[in-house]
Amino acid sequence: MAPHAELTIDGLLSEITMLAHISEAEPPVVTRVVFGEADLRARAYVKSLCAAAGLIVTEDAVGNTFARWQGAEPDLAPVATGSHIDAIPNAGSYDGVVGVLGGLEAIRVLQKLGFKPRRSIELVIFTAEEPTRFGIGCLGSRMMANVLTPQQALALRDKEGRTLEERRASAGFTGALDSAALPSGRFHQFIELHIEQGPLLEAEGIDLGLVTHIAAPASLRIHIEGEGGHAGAKLMPGRKDALAAAAELILALESAAKSTGAIDTVATAGVCEVFPSAVNSIPSRVRLETDIRDIDGARRDSVLDALRAACAEVAARRGVTIATDLVNADPPTACDPAILAALEEAAVTAGRSHKKMVSRAYHDSLFMARIVPVAMLFIPCRGGISHRPDEYASPEWIASGVRVLATTLAKLAS
Ligand code: HGY
Ligand code: MN
Ligand code: MN
């Protein structure tokens, strides 16, 4: 089953634009934090599109959403595809959305072609792929894979101190948390279509990326307690400036990532919260959130260890107190060779250039891999830009991803 070459995706493009306008910010800026007002409107919009396609829509206790195209043998485990629609502040229109609306489009294309799946095909919209609200990414897929247990989920709070329980209940999700964990065998195979969020495909003029491995993310939260005081009256000797200590740790993190000798090691401190944050007051308290990744778990952990060592050294030398808590340190994952082979065959049939590559961004596939064979299909994004309003994927790139996804889903569901 190979969709025709002139697959038109005008409807899909307008749905992507429509979804981009469902934002907490002014277009073209997309901000859609989980369980916020825009997230709920976006969920309603996407569910209406799924219902219009005749899919059976269900939601779990944390808002993971499943839209099923019933197959001829409904007892067989479905083939699934999907991604996320939540977006970090100041984001773009395509991260996650291409995998959700593109996955829906792949189903609609197969419906139009009169394809009848033997296995059901299920579109999955994962809750909270982004860490923005609760500080941990892939919350929904972690719970599906029981990587995040209900007990751990109960401890999650957002910046306003609201718990996951409060937030999900106000969003209308009240099921028992332990019902989110899926039994193994719930899905047969899973494919996620996503923009590359890097520059390689576009730079090399290649249409599609067949993702062989997904990098291992880790996040260490660092609390620094110094001594506040008057920025003018307190002399330099004996100061315990928490932000100066944080600055040393940020540079130590950067140098540890650079010195592994591997290009795949990356790290940054994406959040730095300063108290009291007054220009004429010595910072007494700082919270740093750090993000450390590598496709090699041990190498990534060596950077974590170097950062912890730097915390101990800076605390001793500067007389500040430094406490750390590990938010997550997940293993990398390898994608399933059989699904990759099916994707490659579909790319060849479609006459699309393609290359094997790793994903440096993490995705829900990283956690779905714990309960089902997975693979990811990348399309290029302009300049490799992502997590910015100028994120862009061309209609040609999107159409080629949808086409190859549709062909592969048809093969796996036959
Ligand atoms: O941060 C990531 O890798 C993903 O985009 N949330
Ligand atoms: Mn993202
Ligand atoms: Mn994403």
C-alpha cells in the first residue's frame, strides 16, 4: 500500500496552523503548557479531528489520549503512532505536532485509499512530553511505561506549588493513577514522526532520518544557599554570593561536557532562579536546573559525577551550602531493526533519500521502548531550529514524512 505521489496535505497544513494559534502567547509564538487553558483547547481540537476521522477516542488518568482505527482483528495488539502537542514557552508550530497531526493524516490517507487494517492502528497523544510544568519530561509516556510510578507522580508539584493531582483533576482527568501503566503487549509496534530538531538532514539535502538510537537525558536540580546582604555596604571578603557560586557550576558543567571527547555529550543549565533577584542585594539563594545528555549512558553519567564533584568543591571553597536532587537519569534506547527496515523500504518505494541517525532530543519513544518495539522517523526542519517560534518544516518535508509513515503503518498493520 503506497500512497500516491501527489499526496496533498493542504488540510493537514491548515490544521497545523490552526493548532499553532491555540497558544498562551501571540502567534507565531506557541506556548502550550500541560493542563493549562491552551493545552485543554488544543486537546479538544485534536480530539475533534480524530472523531471526525471515525477513530475511537479514549483518555487515561493523566490525559494520555488514544485514538483507535479499529482493525479487522480487534483483539490483536495495535500498531501505534503519535507524539505530543504540549509546547515549552516561546516554542514553534511543529515540535510534536508533526507526529500527532501527521500521524492522523497518515491514517486518513490510508482510509481514503480504502486500506483495511488487520491490526488496529492507534494514534497516541502523550501528556506532558515537555518538562515545563513539573520539571520532568515525558511524564505521560513514563507513566505508561511505569518508569514514573504513581507514588513518584504524587510528589510532583509545579512552580505555583500545585500538585499533579490538583492540575490533572482541574483538567478533568480523575482516574486512578496506577491505571496509566500499560500492560506489556498493549501495543504491537510504535512509530513516532518528528522534526529532527537539528541541522543534519537539511544540510545534507536528505529527506528522512531513520532514528537508530535516542539519547539519554539526565537532569540534576541544584540548590545553592549563600548569604544575602547589601550589595554596596557588604565588602567582598567573606561574601557568600550564591549566584557567583552558580556561575562557577554552570561553567564547570560546560567544561565537563566538552571534555568527554565525544561530540554526542551535551549539557546546559536551562533554568537559573535567583533570590531575592534585586540588583542591589547579594543573591542568597539560587536554583539551577541542568540538562545533560549523551547517546552513551556511562559517558553522560561521568558528566553528572563531575558536576556533583564541582558542587562539593565550590561549596567548600565559597562557604555556601549546595544540595542536589536527581530529577531523572534515563538510559538511552536503540530503535527496533524490523520497524527501521519497514521505514527504509517505504522510503525507497517513495523515492525519498534517507539516512540512519541518532536523536539528540529525547522523545516519548524513549519510554515507549520499555513496553513496545519503537522507531522514529525524522523530517528536516529549517536551519535545525526548534523550541523557537521560527521553527519550520516545509510542506514537502511533512508530506514525505506522512507518506512514508502511512506506507509503513499499512505494512505493519496488515
Ligand atoms: O528536550 C527535549 O529533548 C524534548 O524536545 N522535550
Ligand atoms: Mn520539545
Ligand atoms: Mn518533541
